[in-house]
Amino acid sequence: MKFVSSHFSLVPDFLPLTLLFLPILAHKHKKQDVLQPCDTEYPVFVYEPAIKEANGLIECGACQKMFLAQQVMNSNLVLLVTDATCDCSIFPSFAFLNSCVHNSSVKCDRMRSQKLRRRPDTCHAFHPEENAQDCGGAAAISASSILLLFLLATEAFFLR
């Protein structure tokens, strides 16, 4: 460490040298990352708009957790209510031991074709019965008449 004008420097002397070699180290790290094909299983939850309410039980080891999912009317929201008495923080682990042999020459094609998510057929960004007038309010700024009178009174008081 070196001292500068009675304040000590928090930057070590070797930091500029480290910053010089940082891009080289990052480039070396990127070269070592080689992508390999893999089989992946994704749990998928699909909400059907025709179903207004659904309920059920989730097995959590020694107890069962109840849940209720209900559509909030005039919105694109879903209300999910669960039972707090059963602790489901530790889920049982699932192991799938199916072996799969991949041809290394087509691994790039396999990775491009493996889609993580499928887009929905339609987008539900709003509901026709939603009232957008209730949202926001920052577009129209209006001064309060009481606040304006208070500011004028304090200015007149201090100018005397």
C-alpha cells in the first residue's frame, strides 16, 4: 500500500497489472467451456382460462399441503392460496437413470433444436374489462390548491 496526502490508498499496487491480464484470463476461461448435449426434464404448469377454480393436495413427505388456485375476475391474475401448516420446503429428489447415447457429430444440431420453452399461442397482456384509468397517475401532474396557498403564505411571511 502507498500513502497519498495523509490518506492511505485502498487500491493495491498490483491492481493495474491484474486489470491488464483480466481479459486474457476471461478469454482462456471461455475457451474451456465446451457445451455438451444433455437430456433435460422440465415440469410444466399450464393454466386453462376456462377453468375458474382448481384445488388439490400436494404430498410433502409426512403431510399433505392443500392448495387453491382461482382466477381473479376482470384481470389476467391468478390467486394461489396454500396451507401454511405443512412444510414443503424439502422436496424428494427424483433420479432418472435412463442412459442415452448421443452422436457427437450432431451435437450442435441437437442443441439448436432443443427448445427450453414454447411460446404461448396467444398473449393475455390485458383484460377487456380491466380499468386502466385506475393505474398510474403520473402522466397528469396537478398542484394541490392547499399546498399552493401554504407556499405563498410561507413566502410572504419570510419576505417581511
